Amino acid sequence: MSIARKQLAMPLVIAGSAGAGAIYAYVVGEDINWDWQNYHEYAGVALVQGRFDVDAAPGGFQSFLNPLIYLLPYLLRHGLPAPWWGLALGALHGLNLALIWWVTRVLLGRTADAVTMTAAVTIAAFSPMALSEVGTSFADILTAIPILAGVGLIFSDDDERGRRFVLAGLLIGAATGLKLTNATLLIGAGVSLLLVARPLGAILGFAAGSALAGIVTAGPWALKMARDFGSPLYPFYNSIFRSPDAPLGSIADTRFMPQGVLDALAYPFYWAIGRHPSSESPFRDPRFAVVILLLMAVIVTGLWQRREVLSLRDRRFIVFGWVSYALWMQAFSIQRYLIPLELLAAPLIVLLLARLIDAWRERDAPAAPSRSVQAVTVAGALAIALASQPSDWTRRPWSDPYQPRLAAALQQPAAFLMLHKPLGYLVPLLPAGSRFYQLSEIVVPIVPGGVLDRRIRSGLSEPLPGGIWALYFANSRADYPPRLELLADYDLRIDESRRCEHIPGVDGTDIMACPVVPGAISAAPTAGLKPGSRAD
């Protein structure tokens, strides 16, 4: 009977995890996050329709990130009706919890039981950043699935045969090829292999697997970027690759970086009280502060008792986590990129609690989990869950899914000049055969005479039935006006003799679509035009 229950446990955990993710995605509503509006949606439609050689960066410089990871959310969103596509995404993201169950069992070994593993899953289930991305187009939570699976393989047993390291490399390497910010975890996993019994074979197997997976997932896109723009990572790291179509420097978002060592050390404690220097969206997360305090307690216990509290596998897991964390903070300090470690903090907390309690028990106590371990882990899991608060990247109620109607004037293929961001999500909504040119990108502006500039001029020289339209937000803020002067670079101006149309925006901000004609740009102000009005 016990064997049958054990065989049934994992399928039930998988089903429960997927179900929890689907239910949460339904409760919180339709995903309309800023990045989806800007480039996630565009990446999917561009892959399906082959638009990358037609358009000019509708999502700004993010248009040049590897689009493959955004294909599945796009296909689900456009292949299933609302809310079923959101439930499907949520169920997929929920599988991270099943992997946390497995990783916890791997780390605790024979001392693992249903109570302690459930406590770990509870902590993971309320992870603020992971929870905020359930049912969304974000790649962080999707690539966390192969990363957690790879981590589980690396620490799965004490047998140092190389096949599991190769498979772990394939999984984590694929996640890195799909989203390069996962490289911090790839490096952390590689460093942890220095502590295995035969590190050379393990590292070589892991490196071979990760290199192969990275080439498969990122290689085709890198080759395209090198062919089109002269840089495999265009427009990033251009101080190395020196593409003439991008600024000669590195594109880096430094808004979230700590201001010195003391500030960096304080980040986990900021998160615990609700401060969020590493994210534009508020959240509260005590996990990392709890890990630090437990590690300090483990060190003190070991010094006091003059013995090693942690096993070699425990130390390897901690090395993986802290190397990855340190690299993340040095490279980005962007909270979303930390989701795999946020989830893995759950089994680490349970592990450290179990090791501490066992260290202070009588030496002749049984090896099986004691009631004290179970009680403390359950209480700790509930406290952490209650103290956590997820971020909010913007949702719509499923009762009002985004299904805009277009004016008759916008029903024919046309050239659309984008003067604001984010507008990339409009591409699949506007007529097929249209062309989309983002003119207002500041980070990587269009270089006169460059690849994108030539593409735009060539497209404008071949008129489409619907003409040319400028797209920008209606009632723009004074500090974010549409850059209408950019039209003059192509000898264009707003046609003030015709009415502007409006497109209902996904977040309630309408989008102006104003007809454009050749000629010198007008000095008359047009940014405040109302939908359906004339400039005169």
C-alpha cells in the first residue's frame, strides 16, 4: 500500500501544481503587462508571419531579443479563447511547484517526508515574483522550469556518472539560450560542480550539454543578427561587436543596482519589509532574509559544536545559490531575473531548518524527521507565505477581455509609424500585410543610412492601399509627447485635412492613428488632437 501511495504521489503533485497555476491565472485576470504590450506579443507574431525583415523594431530595442521563448504564449493566446489560454499558461507555470517538491525530496534525502515537502511547496507557491508572472507572457517563470529540473538533476544523488550532468546542462543551457539573463544560474551551477567527487568529468559533461542547448536555442537568432546587423548579440555589448547600427557602448539598465556594498547586503532585508529597490513594481519577500539568518545560525551552531552541520551536497547547493545570486546582483539586480532562486529558496529554508533542529537534537535520536522539524517547517512556511506580497504587472478582468474594434479607415494594409512605446501589441490587430516602423526608440535610435533606415525608406516608397498612419497615445502627458518631428526625417507630416482615428488601448489609454502625407512638417500642434477631430 505504501509503495502504491508513493507511486501515486508525484502524479498528484503534478496535477495539483498545474491546477493551482490555472486557478490563480483565472482569479487574477488577463495579462497585459508592459513588456507584452511592447515586444512579447510582437515577437510571437513576427515569428509566425516572418515579419523581422519587414518591420523596423516595433518593440524598440527589445525587438532584437531572441523571440523563440515568446512563441508559446503567443500561440496559446491566439489559439485558444479567453480565459482558456490564460489557464493553459497558468497550468504550465504551476509545474514549477512540482519541481520544487522534487528538489526538496532530493536535498533532504531519507529525511524528507510529505509534511516538510509540502512546507517547501507552500513557501514556493507564495513567491512574490513567480506568483506575479503566473499566466503571463514573461519568460522568467517559463525558463524557470528547465532550470529547476536541471538543478534537481545536479543534486539528485551521490553517483557521479556524467549523463545526468549532461542532461542538466542541456536544460539550463536551453533556458540560457532562450533568455540570456539566466547565464548567472548557468555559471552558478557550473561552479557548484567543483565540489563533486570527480569535478572534471561533471564539468565537461555539463559544459557540453549547455553549449549544445545554447547553440540550438540561441544560435539561429544570433546568426540572423550577425547577418543583418554585424553583431550576434545586436544591439547589446556593442562596445565589443561594434555594429554600425547601434551606439558603441553597452546597453544596461542600472536603475536597480545597489549603491555600494552595504546597500547590496541590505537588499534581502529591504525586500522583507516591502521596499523594492530591485523592481519598479512593489512586492514583499522575506525568503532571502530568512535564508541569511538561517545560514548565520548554521555557522554559529557548527562553531559551537565544533562539527559540520551541513552535508557536502548541502554546501554544494548553497554555493550554487550564492554564486548565482552574487552574479545576478553584479549584472542586473532586476528582481524578475531572480525567480529560479526565489523558488529554490523554499527547499533551502526547509533544509536549513531541518539541519539546525537535527544538530541540537540528541545524537542518538532517530534519523527520520521529528515532530519538531515538521512543526517548525510548517509554522515557518505559513509565516513566510503570509508575509509575502506579489508584484502586479497589470491585468484585465476575464469578463472584459481585450478585443478592440478598428475603424473602417484602418481596415486596409498600411504603413504605421510608431511615435510612442509600448505599441508592439497592435501588430497582430491591424491588417495583415501592413508594415510597422518604430521611430521613437531612444536607446537604439535609427541610424541614418543604416539597415532599419533603408528598410523604412524602401517601404514608404512602395505605398500600401491603406496609406501611412502615425500611431501615438491620445492625451499624452506633457513629459511624454509624441515625437512628431521624427516624421520630417522622412519628409512626412500629419495630414490635418483628414480626421484621426482612435484605437482602444489595452490599458484604457486610447491610441491615436493619424493619417500622414508627404511634405514639410507642420508647425501646428497636433499632439492634443481628439479621436475623430481635425487639426483645423
